[in-house]
Amino acid sequence: MNLEAPRLPLPPFTRESAILKVRLAEDAWNSRDPQRVSMAYTPDSRWRNRSEFPRGREEIRQMLERKWARESDYRLIKELWAFDSHRIAVRFAYEYRDEAGNCFRAYGNENWEFDELGYMAVRHASINDLPIQASERLFHWPLGRRPDEHASLSDLGL
């Protein structure tokens, strides 16, 4: 059982609270702060992320440090796909540059399961990278939080 302070919004989710939970996750990931992001997960959270299967906050934090060391100019958009009482399904896309300067757009889906205090206990992600030209990048905002007025994935046809 998690004895930490509640992490709002809490399950059971409504459509509005699920959308908010997704946006809060997007904002945290766009910070590219591994410590901040890792704190949204239970201490014993289980992940499937590409070919990595981190367990617990420390392994998640370490994985995110490696990720953002390799992926520069990272910008992410998440969008609610479905939800129920304590689960949320998300589709997402993010753009980044690798260490050689090549640009990519990664497309993916995530399935999230939350504990009663609003921490993510399980995360399953499926992700595909598409090489793109720098001129094909669609996510143009200063690094950090996506502005509210920026187009969504659906608006961009992604």
C-alpha cells in the first residue's frame, strides 16, 4: 500500500479527470525531469517500455535519465483514448533529435493502472519511431509545457 499524499486527480476517473490526469502526465514528461516524472509512480511500479522493464521509481528514474540523454529537443503530446474507474489508455506522439542530429517522431500507446491514491502502479507502452526531416517536425513550442493553444494530436491528424 502506498502511504504517500494523494496525487490528484484520484480514481475512479470521470472523462474530465482522466483528461486532466493525461495532461498532467504530458506536462511532467515535457519537463524532461526524471526525478519529477518518477514521483508519479508507486514505489514498486511496474513498466514495459520498449525493450526495458523497469521496476520501481529508482529504475524508472534511471531509464528516463538515459532516455533524455539520447533524445534532445524532446516535445510530447498525449491524448486520452479510453478510461475506466482506475485505468487510462493514452495515445501519444513525441518528436526528438538523436545524438547524430537525426529527427524522429515516435508514436505510441500506453495503458496505465492507478492505485487508490492516484499513483501509477502499472504502465505498458508500445512505441514506434519514424525518421523524419527537421522540416517535417510539427511540435514547435519552447521546450517545456505544451501551450494550451497548441494543436492536439487529433488536430494535427496524428
